[in-house]
Amino acid sequence: NRESNSSAGARNIAAMVTNKGVKLSRWRAPKQMKELNLISCQQPGHRYKKASKEHVEIPNYLERQFAVTEPNQVW
């Protein structure tokens, strides 16, 4: 768990232990993790910022009216 900075889950820990020569299935790994009080700490998801104002140089021709009857009609 130290190798992965506490970010490895049961599958990764099972793979790491198996690579070191000890058989450990991915279904047995969570039980071993609970016994050893190992907790996987994952980073939270990235939140994207919403633009505060519309970009000035790019005009919005469609104004969210996507149903166009003929091609090349809007511009």
C-alpha cells in the first residue's frame, strides 16, 4: 500500500502481491485489506469551471437552435 501512496484498490494490491510471488486473488484481497486496516484513498473527480461570460471573438450563430432545415442556411 505504501508503493501506491494508499491509492491502490483490491485489484491492484492483488496484482502487486501476486507479482511478488504470493498468490492472492482479487476477491480475497478486500478481506485481507480489511484485516490489515488498509483503505484505498482515491482522489476526487475534477470539476470543470463554467465560463463566466461568452467568448467575444466567436459569435453564436445558432443561439441553441440546432434544428436547421437546410444545409448552409445559418451562416
